[in-house]
Amino acid sequence: MKETIKKTSVAFAALALSAGLFAGITASAQAAGSCRLVANAWISGSTAEFQGGRLNCSNNSYTHVLAKRDVSLSPDQVFWDQAIPTGQGLRSGSVAGTRGHRYYTETYSATGAKMQSARVGF
């Protein structure tokens, strides 16, 4: 009797573990395909590169991508503001960089979500 209980317990534990692993894999796949904002900035030679947008979203919420220069003690300078009326996709652009300045991308959507990239500088 004890041997049957032990075998049943081991089988149940193995089943619970495999179900938990499967649930974790499913959650990871869903997270990878979930709605998200994108905001990237990087330096390429003497140019500041910007990329932003909104991906994998079920609704078409109006989205803006802004290329900005970080200005201390003042409103940041906006180089361009590209609209994405359908709320899906990416927009990219670049500006000539200046030594001592820091640049970043800001993406926001009509849902209220907002994301900024890290600041990059020369």
C-alpha cells in the first residue's frame, strides 16, 4: 500500500511540474507577442539615430514618436514628431549630433502609455 501511494505521489508531482513548465512557456510566448511601445536611440558616427513606435497591439490607438535633445533646466528640444495614426509600426530618423548634447526618443500613445529611451551623447 505504501509503495502504491509513493508511486502515485511521484507521478502526480511529475505531472504538476510538467504542467507548470508548460504554463511558463506559454506565458513567455504571450509576453513576447504582447502590446508594447518601442523607444530606441543610438549614435552612428556623427549622427544621433532614433526609432520608436507601437507593436503587437489589438487596438489602433494614435501614437507619436518624438526625437528629442535633453536640455537641462529648460523644456527639451523636439527635432521631429512623427504620428502613427493606426497605432502600429515603427518610425525612424536621425539628426546631426553635437558634442556635449544628449539625445533620446520618446514614444507615447493615446492610451496614456509613454516610454523614453536611454539618453545617448557625443
